[in-house]
Amino acid sequence: MRKYFSKESFKEYKDIYRKKGLKALLKKLGWKIFALIFIFYLIRDIILYVIGPKIFLDILSSYGISTSVTYPFVSCFIILLFTYLIFRYSQDIKVRILRTASFFGFLYVVLGAFGAHGLENTLLEMGNESKYATAVDYHVYHTFLLLGLGLLSDKYNLRNIKRSFIFCLLGIFLFSGSLYIFSLTEIKWLVYLTPIGGFSFILAWFFLFLSVSKFKK
């Protein structure tokens, strides 16, 4: 059993999944071993990304650093990390873009519901409900742009599709991300990131426009 969980084995599994897909991996491992690996990663990720950050925030809180400030920043870091992992999980650019778009669609639903219910009183007290709503709106608009980029990536100029994808991601993080965090913390320097994010959105649409000028027959 130990050989299935060695460092070399995990590297082999990852290569099989990337090159041949899930069916080939299941054929190699069988359902029982695959289930054990899934449980291993599930436990590991819960420790790293849920329990670990919670302990870290509790330590900061014990030193007088407010969790109302640290929670939004740690959440943003975790979202960045998951975006990177999702993007790296496949070699196919179309799959990468569509998986990233799906992840941001999931985030839109979670953050939108959280703002409407879990944070409703906090946002009303701080007078920032409109800023949070703006962040959610631009988040979902450009999630649809990401989906469109994924669907068009094998039809139009790929170089400009990639550029549009990068600037769209930057826009979501800098524009919507800064508004999300500012709505909860009112940290002043965040307002300087918002227009940079807005300009990134403009560039994303601009490169999409350039991409369709060269149709791939």
C-alpha cells in the first residue's frame, strides 16, 4: 500500500491524469485506491486551507488584530491560490479558461448570497451595500466574459484570447476584489486598486475585439 502513496507515484498519477484523463487514472489505480487518494487530499486541503487559516486568524486576534480585517484578506489569498491550482491542473487552454470561469461563477453565487444574507446588517451599518453590490455585478458580468473566452479560444486568435483572459482575471481581482474588501474594512488605499481593475476590464474587452479580427478557418 505504501508504494501507492510515494512521491514518485503521485507524480505518475498526475501525469496520467493530465495526458490521458480520469478514466486512464481509474484504470491504473482502481476505485479503492482512487478513493483513498481523494480522502487524503481532502483531509490535507481541509487542514491547509480551512483549519490552518482559522488558527492563524485566531493568533492574530489574540494580538489585537481585528478578524474583520484579516478574514477578507485571507479569503482573497485562498481564492487566488485556488484560481492558480485550477488553472495549472490542465494543459489545454480551453479547459483552463472554462474551469476558471466555472470557479468564478461559483464564487459569484457564494459571495452574492453571503452579502445579501450573512453580511447584510454589517454592510448597512457601514453604508457600503452599494459598493458590495457593484463588486458582485462586475464579478458576474466578467465571469460570462471568461466563459465566452473559453468557448472562443479554439476559433479566434489565441494570443489575444489569452491576453483578454489575463486582464479579465486582473479586473475581477482588482476591481471587484478591492470593492469586496473595502466594503468590509474601509481600508483607504484599496480605492486606488479599483480604477486599475476597471482599466483591466477595458483591456480585456479590447483584446477580445482584436482576437475576432483573425478568424481561424
